[in-house]
Amino acid sequence: MNRRRFIHAAAGLAAAASLDIPSPLPGFSRTRTLAAQGPPPPAVKTVRTNVLEIGYHESGDAGGFPVILLHGFPDDAHAYDGVSPLLAKAGYRALAVYLRGFGPTRFLDASAPRMAEQAAIGQDVIDFADALQLRRFAVAGFDWGGRAACVAAALHPDRVRAAVLVSGYTIQNTVTPGRAAAPEAARRLWYQWYFNTDAGRRGLEQNRRELCRLLWQEWSPTWRFSEELFTLSAQSWDNPDFVDCVIHSYRHRNFNAPGEPRFLADERRLAARPPITAPTIVLYGGDDSFGHPPAAITDADRAVLPKIIDKRIIDGAGHFLPHEKPDAVAAALLDVVRGVRL
């Protein structure tokens, strides 16, 4: 065997190797294929709030300015595996969090209702920051995580100093039903109507991987994700609270489930579309099946994002932008944080 063939063969053997990422929680393991994913992320850490034990990955200098990274549905904190190292290299403290109902994150009270309305996941961000004694921080998020970032930033402007919001301002009005969506938009939301039925709940419970794979394929039609990556993320959907949290989220926003009484005042505030006053960059995947607006910043954008810096349409990416284009997400974060009075 000549030198070139030997190196090629050795690289193939190394790529086939896998390793387990340790977890502090029983029943939650991580197997990662090096060829598909590159270097493994840090081991899962946990921190306790009044409600949750929250799992997260931490990268970078513990003294660096913190950036809280929030994933969407159906996904997990590994969405930021390509983003966190870039932030760490630039001197920031990257904290990729598992939302309630996902991965190692657990409710402390076994009898507590498993709810996941927008005010709850937004408060989880603040509670997480409190548990780590983070007085000020930046946020980034997409899908559920984007909404959690919006809620935290809108209700706690003294804490959130900068934001990168995939799909823009996504705070919902859960107090007053709005106009019916256009037929084409309603068709894209088929999964929400499905989850508002008993059959949909059973379908998510019994076919969660098949259903979530379909959503990945539909929402990011040009993303050729690997089976290894899908399997890695899919482990987070085995969380015993996953189905309850998902079903509550989609029923509450569609006025088919009550919220937590402690968040009623917050939901009323959010229904008024409070502005996010932190410097913000918004990102949209150019191939997101939910579509995207024109790249120009509009008056409507400025009404809710008065300090918007930029709006970027990212070509070659769909709904799961941090997975698909981590460089673009990291670049936006570095741009929005740079120069901000932290």
C-alpha cells in the first residue's frame, strides 16, 4: 500500500469510530459519529432552577460574555455544535441549552403539569441565567428557541443585551384569536392541527422519529442531513415530557389548552407585541418552506425591533439554520455583540 492509500484508509477508519459523550442523567446517552459531526461537543452539564433541571453544553472561557443558544422543535442543543466553537474562539462563553421537554432537561416536581407556552420557555431562559448568575447576556434562537429568545428579550430588556433571531420577531398573541390564516399558510401548519387532535397526540407518541424526520425534510427541503446527525438529535425526543410539552405548546397557541396561571399577566403583555430594544440581527433561511420576507428592513420590523441592525436571507439553508449554516449564525452573533455596551 502506498502512502496516499494508507492515509486514505486510516482516515476512513478514524471516521468510522464513535464515542459516547458522558451525561449526568441516567438513560440519556450520546453516540456521535466523527465523520458526520466532527469533534464532539462538551459533555452535558446541568443546572437547577425552581422548576427544571436544565441540561446544556458550555464552550469557551467561563469569563467570556455569555451567549445563550436556544434550539427549536423538533431539534435539540446539538443544533449549535457548529456555532459554539466559533463563538468560543472569539472569546465568548457559548451555552447551548436543552429546552423543557427535550434531552436531559427535567421537571423537578413529578406532579407538575407539563406545559410549554411561550411565556414559560421565555422564563426558562431567565431562570437559567439566574442559576448561572449571568446578569447580562446575548441570545440566539430559532423556532421555539427563537420565540423564547424574543420573550426573554422583550420582557427583560435589562438582561438581554443583544439578539440574533431566526425568522424574526415571533411572539404570539395567545389572548385574542386573530384572523384565519390564508389557505396556503394553513396548509403548511398541518402538524399543528394534527397535534390538536387525540390522533395527533398518539401519532407523536408512537411515531415521533418518523414524524420529526418528515418535518426536517419539509421545512428544510435542500438540507441533506446525515443519519448520524438525525439519530443524535432524535435521542432528545425520548424525554418523558417531550410529548406533553409539544402537545401543550401547539394547543395553547391555538386556544385549545389553558396556560399556567402564573404566566397570564406575561401572556397579556406579549399579546401587545412589546418591542425588543436590544440590538438585533434577524436571519431567514432562503429555502425555508415557511418562506421569508424581503431582505429590506421595513417600518413593521422597526416597530417591534427598534434597534435592528440587519436582516439577512441565508441562501442554501432552510428552517434549521444553525445546523445548516453555522458560520452565518456565528457571524451574525459576533456582529451584533461587537460594539454593544455589555
